[in-house]
Amino acid sequence: MDEKSPGNGMGDGARQLPSGVPPLVMPGFESASKRLMVEFDGAFSSNAIEQQLRAAYDSLASTSTVHNFLSILAERSAREQLRSLAPSQGRLTGTRAS
């Protein structure tokens, strides 16, 4: 590598986001939303689950300085929010193992 092209230390051509810039699209959004849809089947619409997941991701991304684990943290946050909302709306009596 020449001195003019700084490396990112990740090798294999992996890209790293500039510091302070969250990814525009949540990596793993579809798989995370599918897992939540299975868990909350019948309790919330797919649209409501995706909105909660996006809100959790956006909230974390807006204050995070490290973006490596935002997707999993957003999924966990969305799951917690959905679990707390479901009983208050009479939608969920138990939760599936996650």
C-alpha cells in the first residue's frame, strides 16, 4: 500500500464508515425484522415492527460513535419496546424464546 492511500486496518477490501457517520441503511434489517415478526406474530403488524426497528436504529445511530453493533442493539431495543407495548395493549401473553 502506498502512503497516499490510507488503509482502514480491516483488510480484504472491507470498507469502514468515516467516524461519526452512521450507515444509511441498517445492515441486516430484513433478517432482524423477520426474527421479530416470528416472535411477535399476531401481536403487531409487520409495518409496526419495522417502524419500531427503524426508530430504534435511528435513535442509536444518532448518538453512537462506534457503529459496529448498531444492528444487533437496534434489534434488541425494538424487541424490548415491543415486549413492553404488547401487554399494555392486550396483544401478547407470553414471549417466544429468542
